[in-house]
Amino acid sequence: MTLATRAFACLFLGLTPAWAMASAPSGLRLNQIQVKGTHNSYHQQSLIAWHASHKYTHLPLAEQLEQRGMRAFELDVHRPLFGQDLEVYHITTVDSKTTCKRFKDCLGTLKNWSDQHPNHVTIFIWIEVKDATGGLKFDNFDRVDTEIREVLGDRLLTPDDLQGAYPTLQEAVQSEGWPRVDDARGKFVFMLDNDDRTPGVYLRNNSLQGRVMFPRASESTLNSPWAVVAKTDPGSFHTAAQQKNFMLSVNLCTPEGNAKECFSRLQKSLDAGTQILMDDFEGAASKQSLGGYYVQLKDQLTINCNPVTAGSACLHHEIHQE
């Protein structure tokens, strides 16, 4: 079977009724693939690691995209003590080394790579808004949305885009499904990791109208009208969210773990159909692996067909042609 024939089979035949929704026969949906990504994607190990969890180093964002095949990232955003531009780092002073200090610079790096690869599969970005680890307190997240729009503009796939004419975002995802992979090429999806502050800070009248990011749902907000993404290990919440067509993510290994446990956790998440697999370890290089472990997909591919949501006819191959 040629690669073209296999691609046709995956895109047009590899769908099961439970998740196909309105997608047949036009191709795979975003929740029917799996991508790998990095946690604290900007992070550089300091000369002195004050805590074991700080012992890892990522390549710059563009190199992660180009060399590692990462299609998901996580950025910690802080308000500066002086000036207006938001900053990206882990913890002020003790673990602050970063490949891109300004939030706009991180976003600009991603945009520049996207400009050079306009046919890329959607890039997913988790944003964790922080004020307990440095900078001024966030009274709202409007500035985060503003800076994202200023840099990426029409590259964004927003809650409004996904909801369309449906009464709620969750109804849209359950009825219509996520966009098709081919329709969302060149796009970025932003997700807000601060689930404890979503209802009181980010939502507007229990709605995401006009917002940029998809907030992370918890077990208590699973049925909320805005809830369509979650970060969780396999388990009952994972299963319930998957049945609602959620986009699921997981943070996998940390420097405090061990390779055997990390491999096991990765495999369980892959088998469970988690779409976005985030990790502190991205490759075989020094400070980028843990006893030989780093995040990887089956056969070292960049993107996989999802074993749960895509159907058995979808064969593992490079879905994207970037």
C-alpha cells in the first residue's frame, strides 16, 4: 500500500461512529490525533538547581518544533514589576532562566516558525498565569488575551470559532465535533491552565464570548457550558471527558520520577487516547532525558492517529505534510 493510499484510508475511512459526528467522509478531527509537547517549554536549567524538579533543559521553541516535532507547549506568564510586557519564566530568581523572556517574544518565535510552515498541524499552547512565583498579581487575564491577539491574530482557533451558532461551546463540541485537521492547519489553540480561577476571573457571564483561551475543566466543572478541554491522567474523569469529545492533555514525567514509571505513564496515556502528551523531557540529549526516557509517540512519529477516537482503520504515519 502506498503512502498516499494509506493517508486516504486514515483520513477518510478511519472514523468510528462514536466520534465521527459530522466529520465523515471529509477527514480526521483534531481530537482524533495525538501530539507530543513540552511542559514549561521555555525552561533552562540554572547553574545551580535549587530543587530536583528544576533539573531539565528544553531547546528553544523553534528548535522543538523543527527538530523534536513538538506541537504543544506550556508557558508560565507573569506580570512584570516594571513595564507592560508580560514575562515568561518559572520562579523568580531561583529558577528563572528561559529561552524567551517576554511573552510576546515566545509567541513571535512560534509565529515565525508557522510562517515558514503554513501547512503545519494545529499547535496547542497551555498558558499558566502566575503571580505567586514572581511579579504583580493578576486581577484579570485581559492582557494575556490581548498579547496573544497582537502577535497571532487570525492564526487563532478561539472558543467563538468552535461554538459557532450553537447555544454553548460544549454543545458545539458534542454535536459538531472539533475542526478537521486539514481545516485547522496553520492555527493555534490556547488553553488556560488556571482552573481554580476560571469562573471568577476569565469567564464573562459564564461564557467565553470574545475570549482567546479554552479554560481547563475539572471534575466539578465537567458539565459546564464552556468546558471542552481538560488535563488529567487516565481514569474516571478522563473517560467521562472523553465521552463528551473533550480535548485531553496530560503532564507526564518530571525530574523527580524514574524512567520505568515514566515509560509506563506515557504508555497508559497513549493507550487511553489522550490527545496532548506534555513532558519535561523531550529528547535523548543531556538534560533532556531521564535514564533514557523522553516523550515519544509510536514508531518515533511526530503525530499519531488516536488509538481510541480515530478508529482502527487509521494507520500510523505522518498525518501532516508540513
